[in-house]
Amino acid sequence: MKRIEGKRDWKPDAELERLVYNVIGAAIDVHREIGPGFPEAVYDKALRIELALRNIPFAPQYQVPLHYKGHHVQRASCWDRPTRFPCE
């Protein structure tokens, strides 16, 4: 990786590395079990199950109304944190 002037090299702590490893492993297991080609909602539900089985806390998504220039467009999925599947 090319070093950017003024930026220090960053290395995550062991706890973060463990969490990332476990979450990625959960996602891989879901994909291996279900396979490709299903709607996102199928993988979403399966990943919720897998994270719960692994005792990895996460914030579920919730629906919010989406408006454009004062007009209701649809309800959209949202999370209370800026990541796709936020885990503690």
C-alpha cells in the first residue's frame, strides 16, 4: 500500500480484527448455504440469523419514509449507524 504523506499507518486492534473476521465468516457461510441469485432480503434475513447464532450483536434495519421535493417516493431501509450491517 502506498503511504500518503502525513498519514500514520493504522492497524486495527485485536478485538476489531476478531469481529471483522467473524462477521465476514458469517456472510461467507450464508452465501455458501444459500447460494447466489436470491433477492437481497433473503440474504439479509439469513445473515441476521447467522449473526445471532454467533452471538454477534447488530443493529437491525428499519423503514423510513423517503420523500423527494415534498412528494412521498417510498419507504426505504435505513440503519441507526452508517454501516450496512452494524455490529457491536
